[in-house]
Amino acid sequence: MTTTTKKEEKPYRKVPIVILGQNETDGKSNEEEKQKLQQINGSDEIISTLLNHEYIKDILQNEKWNSKTTEMNMNKFLSNASTSSSDSTSAIEEKESEEEKNKKKWIEYSNDLSLILYPNICRTLSDSYKTFSYIDEEKNQQQFSTFQRFSIKTIGSLAMYFAASRIKKKYNIEDERKALLDKIVDMEQAKDGLDGGKKKFLVDDEDVTEEGKQSDDGHPGLADLSIYGVLKSIEHTDAFHDVVIERKDGENENGDVAIKQWYYRMKDQVEGS
């Protein structure tokens, strides 16, 4: 999806948007092709749809994701992602209700985080231009002509810079970098978050030892994946380096902040070493 080339026919005007399906014409009419494409709107619906897609399920059930040596055990992950329950006892239902509330809290957090990211990655024209540098990556050179890439970087970055300014005004964001840092620190310090780095992932308390540290069999869940996806999208920007990589406040004994350790732990689980 790009700013200057996107053609949106449906009323949904927010991001993210994912189009599922093949886009090869093979001499067929545009109407026939449109029927093969499915537009998914919003982070929650995208993740839910992908996790229930047969192709994705096959990939996630491979040896790497079910290895005993990896925290990302897919049975546990899909169980955490599920919103349904067949247990009937009130105690279990209450526990699952709390787990569901915690999961929803952090998924909503990822939506709020994505809102703050926008004015951070486009806070100056230079930042905005750098944000669109992804269009010059080799994989995009095959999809966009030289003129299209130039237009996206110049016109697109200018448009996004002014749009980011409007977002700051709309949501009363005075210092976008401080707002982003405060949001990240909330996740780092929250007891049901990373708890100052004691937890490896955003999971419930049953995976935390009596000493207050997460056990080795802790698993990332849907909330982890949602937030990781938001931060991954800005990995190449100055905003990411400022609040995740180069931060000095809140360092632990290893010289890292909790969000940095969590992010690269997630990166290893999702992308592999």
C-alpha cells in the first residue's frame, strides 16, 4: 500500500489494510479478479484472519515453531490467541476472562502505539522522506517504476508530513517523541506488561516464578505479536532507534532496556536466527 498510488473503493479509510488473494489477470475481467481478492481492515481482523488461514497454519506448524527449544510453541500461542472457551467452571471462566482482558488491553495498546508512531516517523520533512526510503528496496523496484518510486518519496513524504501535523493537533500531542517514550515505558514497567524486564513476553502470571522472573517456558502471545508488528514497521526509522536501540534510561545489568530485549527476542521467534 502506498500514499500516491492506492485506489480505495471501500469506505474504510484507516490503516493497516491487507489484500488477500492472487492478482494475476490471465485474461479474466477485472470483476472476476476482484471477487478473488479479500480486503481485511484493522490489526485485530488481519491477525485473526491470518492465524486461521490454512496456508499460515501449515507454516506455523513446522518443526521450528514447535521445537522444544523455542518459546514459540504454536499450540500455546494459538491457545492464547483463541477467544472461545469450552470450560464451564466459574473459577476457570473468571481466570480466562482476566486473561482475555489482559490480551485485549495490550492489543488496544498496539493500536494506540501505532497512532503515536505516525507523527514520530514524519515529524520533519527529512524524517518523512527517510520513512519512505523502503520504496527503494530491491523487492519494491520490481513493483514500481523509477518515476513511481520518486513520486512516492517526494509527494508521499510531503503529504504524510502535513498529515502527521494534523494528527498531533487532533490528539493534543505536544512532544511526539516524549509521548512515544512514555508509551514504551508503560509497557516496560507495567506488572501485566514486561514488569521492568522480569518477563520475557506479555503473558499471564502463571509463567512467572516465585522470584518474580518469568520461567523458561514462557510463550509470546497475540498481544506480543500485535505490538511487535507495529514496531517492526518502523525499524528503519530514527524514531525506532531513539526509543528502542539507543536509549540509555532504564538500562538493566546487561546494558539494555526491557523493550530492546523483548523486541529482539520476538524478532528471533518470528523470523528465526
